[in-house]
Amino acid sequence: MARVVRALAEAGVAERIRVVIDRPELLDPVAAVSDLREAGRLAVLPAAASPAASVASAFEAEGALEGGRRALVLTADHPLLTPGIVRHFASEAAATGASVAVGLVDEGRVRERFPESKRTFVPIRGMRFTGANMFAFHGAEAARAVRFWQRAEEHRKQPWRLAAAFGATTAALFLARRLDLGQTFTRASRIIGASIAPVLLPFAECAFDVDKPADLELVRQLIEGGRA
């Protein structure tokens, strides 16, 4: 959490920072959070029942998409995030002109930089990629994507229902790897009702999150060894 908050604060792209968490007391000993709260730059919001619901609730409470505003959403377990990465993503996301921009990292970049890492990659025609846990939302239309995300979350343990949400044809083409990255996002945009664009990031570090003890150990080794 401290690394993510510091990266956001030092990047200079966020007018205000909001942390959504179900146990706010866990933040009390985190100096980076406390300092920004005292400075009035950061506030803590209660978590909802799921990640998508939490984002929707925070957006509504903050008026995050009103008046053409932009909102960045990052997960708190983004251990190798830097201010430079945040600035790059924010700039590239704005340049897409899309209502929603999604950060991605190509498998080849991750394998070359961190061959010992074990990540899950999504195959499509011409490439394999992993998510960067970085999203940008712009304008009122982006709210449709958040609502779709909430519906999709309900089916996260039932893949066939999740695939059905995108339509049988799209699901079949995706699974057969007949769609490239551009075609995938074009179809998703049409189905969701909001323009969604990928942002391919040149930073292999964006492929990391901490979901299990092995992830934490690898990240510690990378940081201590000066490789990140």
C-alpha cells in the first residue's frame, strides 16, 4: 500500500487519492498514508461487497466521472509501481480517447526481464498478455463499463456465464484465437456500450501483483537485488 500511494502522490497526476479498504485500521501504521491524509490529499473510503462494487461506490461518492474528469484505478498489491509508470499510463490512457483504458503487458517483455516469474497470460491471435492492474476511466460513458464489470463479477466462478455476457459468437472467436487485440477490444466496446482501449505498457514490472506468499518472496528478492 505504501509503495502504491507514494507512486501516485509523486507522479503528479492525481488531484486526490482515495483508498478503498474493508479494514481502515490496517492503514494506521502506514506512514505514507498517514502523511497524505494529514495533508488533505488522501481519504479512506469503505469497501463494498466486491472490487467492482467498491469502484462504483467510490465513483459515486466522489463524483469521479462528472464534468469530464478522469479517474485512475489501481490495485493496492502493485509492488513494483513507480511514479514514472503511473505518468506513462495516465498519458497513454488519455491519448486513446477511450472511456476506459486497460493496462496490459506482453508476455515476451515479462519473460525477457523476469524469466523466473510465474504469471498467467491470456492468449489471443498474435500475442499473449497479462493485466497490469491499472485502469483509467473518463466521462459518464465509463459508468456503463463499471456496471458491466459488476454484472460480470457475479459470474466469475461460472466461466460459461461470463463468456455468455459477451455473446456466443465473440466468446467462440476469442477462444479460437481468431481475434487480435484490437478486434477483441472493439467487440468488447460494442457489447458493453462504452469505448474501451488497451494500453500496452513497456514495463515488465506492471505484470506483478501479490496474491500468494510465493509472489511476495519473489518481489522481495527483486527489490533487494536491485532488479526492479
